[in-house]
Amino acid sequence: MLNIEKLPVVWFHGTTSDSIIPLSKKQINIVEGRKFTDFWQGFYLTSSYEQAKKMSEERAKKKQAKNGLEKRPAVLAYKLDLNFLDSLSDGKRFSTHDASWAGFVYNNRKGIACSTHVGQFQVYTFDDHNTDLRYQYVYGPVADGNPNFTTALYELEVKGSSFDRFVNGIKPRGILIDQLSFHNNLAANKALHYIGEVMSDVHAKEICSRYPYLSQSR
């Protein structure tokens, strides 16, 4: 279970080398993010260095496959202004991978405002989403990606498995921990203060040691 009352100060963003200069100059632009993601289009970070490193490697591979561009994976560290984040009234936090979190993720991934699902003991209706960018930030667990999310979605929509099974199927596994996403450029650039590129796990731990509340950093 994630501690939604006491977030870490240091956060990591997985990207590629061509994004380092603009991101270091407070030029976060959420429209560069993809839609149909867990919390919808935004700028995503995690408290886990290993998770951010994995994301950066995946982004580098996708850029090379799509455009033939060979870009180096890069992990960037940011200091989060917790007081500013707490001052935002339109934010959302999930402490665990429960049905409400999964319904929120489902709606965003599908790009819809509401969905109804049959569970093992009840019928679920979820009308919360972020496709209209109603939340300036969202914090919560990461939904597991391929093949688990794709498999869980297929079983839910095609084979008619219960929504409870879907929830269990997309829960974070391995090094996947958490994610903090910003959905407003002004909020993101004011809340996040660029520290620098992280070169290794040892370097990440050294950065985290400078700030409090970092027990979950990995």
C-alpha cells in the first residue's frame, strides 16, 4: 500500500537524451505525452529509479523502431514541492490497486467517461476519469503493461471474466511501483524542480540521501 499522505521529495522521469535540455529548462509540456494511458495524457514520474530506468530504455527502443533514431536512455531527477502539491485542490491519490483505481485506469485507457463491469459479488460502475484533464495531478500504483494488461483486458472484454480478476491481472509487478502524473503545464513546472540526470543506482541513492521521506526510493 502506498503512503498517500507522505509522498517522497525526489522523483524520477524516464526519457531519452534528446529531451534533457528542454526538460532541464522547465519546459514540461504535457501534450507530448500519450493519451490512453493509466491517468491519461500527462508528464509521468516515479519514486523508483529502477522503474524510471526501465521506462527510459523502452522509450529509446520505441523511438529507434519508429523513426530510426538512436537516442540514449536517460533518467532525470526532480525535487517535488510538496507544499505546492498539497495546495492543489484538484488532485487525486490512490493508495492501492483496488477496484476504484482499476476502474479509473480502465476509463482512461479506453478514453471513456464511464464504464460498468460485473464483479464476482457485485456490479461496478465507474464514472471517474481524467480524459478531460479534470485533475492537475494523479498519484497511485502503475498498471502492469504487456503482456499482463493486454491479457487481462482480453479476458474481461472478450472472455467475460470478472472485474475482480481484471484488477488482479493489472496490478503492479516486479520493479513497477508507483507513478505521479501532472496534467497541467503550469502546475508541473511549478511543482517540479530539476536536479539533473541520474547516471546510476548509486547516484540515485546519493541524490535521495539529500532529502527526507525517501524510504521508498529504489
